[in-house]
Amino acid sequence: MAKWLWIDRKFNFDFPPSKLLDLLERLRGTPARIEEMVKGLDSDTR
């Protein structure tokens, strides 16, 4: 998978209001997804 530089990323914020709950749910799940990505890494790497 190709990596993008953070400064080159483009974000779109034109979601309809009906998507708000979906977006909030996605944000609430972010800590668990990050934890899954870093589990097994030693504390110096984190």
C-alpha cells in the first residue's frame, strides 16, 4: 500500500447531515482500531 504524505492528503467535508451518526460511530471506534494496529509493538516503538 502506498503511503501519502499527510500534507498532501485532501479531506472532504460535504457529507449530508444524515451521515453524522455514522461519522461519530466511526470516530468512537478509532481508539480500538489504533490499539489493534500497535499491539505487539514494544513500548519504544509506540
